[in-house]
Amino acid sequence: MSTQSAKPIRRITVPAITSRKGSDPIVSLTSYHAHTAAIVDKFADFILVGDSLGMVMHGMETTVGVPLDLMIMHGRAVVRGTRRALIVVDMPFGSYEESPQIAFRNAARIMKETGCGAVKLEGGARMAETIRFLTERGIPVMAHIGLTPQSSHVMGGFKTQGRDEESWAAHQADAAAVADAGAFALVLEGMVEPLAARITAEIAIPTIGIGASVECDGQILVLEDMLGLNPTPPKFVKVYGDLLGQIERAVEQYADDVRSRSFPTEDQVYR
């Protein structure tokens, strides 16, 4: 008697994410390694290989110094560690702003060398031409407006957007422009709740909030922030774990065991 083989796991696609607009909330987290990505893959709809890895993994003060090769290296690791989630890789600062043609060259390299399903870039109306150029040539683009970390030097730091209602029209215009240009989803970062709610209601593509309220079509957080590895997480982060404390306690116990010669024990020795 033959047994029925299990159905192969298929990756979530860009159209599947777009179709979730206004329905089931979209779950996302960042990941930068194969082993954490394998865990997140079980629960997330898409995983972002964010340029935040420059700060989280490499101790940079901002994301501005992250090179393209570093994004590709971490993107490969995440793709290798996953089977189910859509993988989106950030385009780092300087890799897409100069021209649509250069943006295409770098985006194509990211997709070819990592195997990811989409790229993300920051900027609203000013990047609409580039987004259209990429999407017309087969590269799915997730857009990102509001608090855009790559522009932190211009913004004067990581400041909440939309505090002044007079600024709302510009953010709404940015959202409309990237949606019209073909972006399949839009990250809203560090944005006041009523503005995020208005943008979500106005555009036809899903909004993904990070510090932009429950009104968005989905949510994303930096994995290390929500796991408690960041001692000073942003206000918008809900901390779901205490990995920093657990790791410190484990390392302290290991150091004590080594110094007291109680490690290794008979169980860890080859005879």
C-alpha cells in the first residue's frame, strides 16, 4: 500500500502578500542569520533582511555605512535557512539613489546572488520613477516612508514623523506615489497613529507598520529588539523575551565552571 507523500512547502509570493490588504494581518520580522531565520520562517509571512544589521550585528551607529556585499552575504544566509516565508532584502544607502539604471543593476545582483523574492528601498515620491523602472523589469519592490533611517542625518536623528499635521499631506503624497509606481507593499516607520491609519485607508497596497500603530495591514519588528537583546529598545517595541539576561547568565555560569574546573565533566570528555 503506497503512502501519500507530503505536499512540498511553497514560498509565500509577492502577490500573496499584496492580496492580504485589508484582511488577515501580515506578520514580519527581520533576520540576518540562517539559524534565526529558520525559526522565524515557521511563523512569519515575510522576513526582511534589513540594513539594520549594520547596527544590530556590526556595531554601526547608523545604517548609512552598510555595503551592498554585506547585505548580499546576510541575504544568502537567510534564504538558505528558510523554506516558507517571502524573503525581502534591503537595498543599502548609495545602491539605488543615483539612477534607476544603477538601482536595477544592484537590485538584480541582490536577487540573483541571494535568491530572495523582493527588495526594499527607502523614499517616497522621489523614488517613484526608480520603483516603476524596477517593477517593469521584473523586480518586486517594497517601499518605505516615514522615518527612513538612511536619511537620519538629514532628518536630524530618528524622529517620529507626522507630529505636525501640516506635514501629513507630504507623507500621503509619498504613499500614493510609490503605490502608483508599482510597489507591492509599504513600510510605515515611526509615524503617528492617525496618519498611518489614513494612509492605510487611502492606498491599495498593504502597509507594514513599525512604530505606526495597529491600523496598518501588518507589523514588523527587529528580531533582536523583540527578543530582549537590545538594552534600550525603541518605544514602539514590545519585548517578548529576555535573551540578553539569559545569555549573560549562561556565559557567567560557563566562566565560573571553567575557573572552578567543574567543566568539562565526565559527560563531556572522550575516553
